[in-house]
Amino acid sequence: MAAATARYTFGADEHVFVELSEAMSLESFFKGIAITDALAKLAVPGITEICPSNASFLVRFDPDVIEPDAVVQLLQRLEGEVGGTDVKLATRIIEVPVYYNDPWTHETLMRFRERHQDPQATDLEYSARVNGYPSVDDFIDAHAGSPWFVSMVGFVAGLPFLYQMVERERQIETPKYLRPRTDTPKLTIGHGGCFGAIYSVRGAGGYQMYGITPAPIFDPAQGLPYFKDFMCFFKPGDIVKYRKIDRATYDRMTAEVAAGTFDLRIRPVAFSLSDFLADPTGYNRQLEEVLHGD
């Protein structure tokens, strides 16, 4: 069994926080998914909650049922057993329509230019420039052109954090606003640091704003077909592929949402980390084929 390398920290009397890496990577994310999946399958008495995150995870336990040190020892054993990059995950790939450069996020970002690094540019213009793209259209093509992993869900209900599935040197990286906004439209597609996000509800935020999706991702009433299992749609390990849409398509989909007939394209997929790392571009083409191979 490989030696444990993660950092284990107790949180009060009922939690263990496990940091697998100080830096985000697909390897550390998938190691956390593998450990938490293995822990869930064991159904250990006294383990009450398991919450995976970007390069870490949190486990809640009942100290009256299981000793804290026993929880740590169990997690260290699982860490050793799932080492390496030969991680496979049964998950799903989801197509999310996006109306880029829409009027609603544009109006909002213009109200908050004094909080931005470049008050003279839009968020898309600034992000294109700092990432070395010659135009906004080229930047949008790069943003929509590759899949994204949902690495965690939280901060507000149903909000996914997304990590771009390309080589590290090709990943989009953009600073957050200098000071957070007090307003962000619901279902905004945002980006801050190396993470993308979809704002599940209207509220404050500091990520750059690129567009908006008509697809709800948080619905307590669970009115649309893809909410049949839970009010929060995304879960860690999901793969998201954005699809550019125009205003007419956005309006049509919004009407379908109101009528309760809208649905997302979702396909099951068996993801292999080692195969992806061997050829990210080729593997992403395969994922695209799975998504559209009806």
C-alpha cells in the first residue's frame, strides 16, 4: 500500500478535512473522487456525510459511533489503495446552451466597471486579452470548445465549480473582479482564477461574466425532467460541454422552461483519467461523439 501523502485535519468533534494537494489538478480531483466513492460504498456506521471538493474533501462522522482516529486511519488506507492515475469514473456528459455576450450580463458588468481591472473593456474583452486570444470570438470558441469537469458544488445552492479539460498551458485563467459586484444575473456563466461557474441564483459575485444559459440548475420545485432526482442538478464528476446559441434560440428555450417542456442533452460516459492524460484533444473528441452519437 502506498504511503499516505494528504494532510488530515479535524474540524471540531465531527469532521475530518482532507487536503490532497495545495494546487488544483485533475489528478488530485480524481483521487478525491475515488476515495470518497470508495468510502461511500463501504457504508461505514457513523460516517454521516461525505463532501468532495476541488483538491480536498470533508467527512462528517458521529463520534459516539466511530472513533475520530479510526476515521483517519480508514481514509489513509483508502488513499493508499486508490493511488495513481488509473482512475475510472462512471459519470455523465451534459450539453449546456450558452448565449454568450448577452445583453443582461453586459448591462450588469457595465454598472460595476469601477470594480474591474480594466474599466474600459468588457469582461470578455479583458479575458480574451489576458489569455492571449486575438478576439472575443476566438476566446468564446476556446471557452465553448472543450469540456469542463464539475469539481465541486456549493457556495450557494446548486452552483457548480468547473475545471477546464485541456492541457495546463491551454487553460483559461482570469482574475476575479478587484471588488465583488453586488449583483449577478441568475444563470450567468462566469470565470475566476482557473475555475468556471454557473450562478444558480441572482446575487453578489466576483467572477468575470461571459454569457447566460436558459437552463435552470437549481429548482426546489423540481419541475423540469432533469430535476427528477434532486433540486440541485449538478454533482461532482459531471462533465459539461457548452454549446453556443443565439438570441432566438435562447428565447425559444426560455419559453420551453416556462412551459415545463425544456430538457438537457445528457449522456452516460465512462471516464478514464489515464486515457485522457495520454491524449486530451483526442479524448475530448471521443466525449463529443458520446454526447451527439444518437
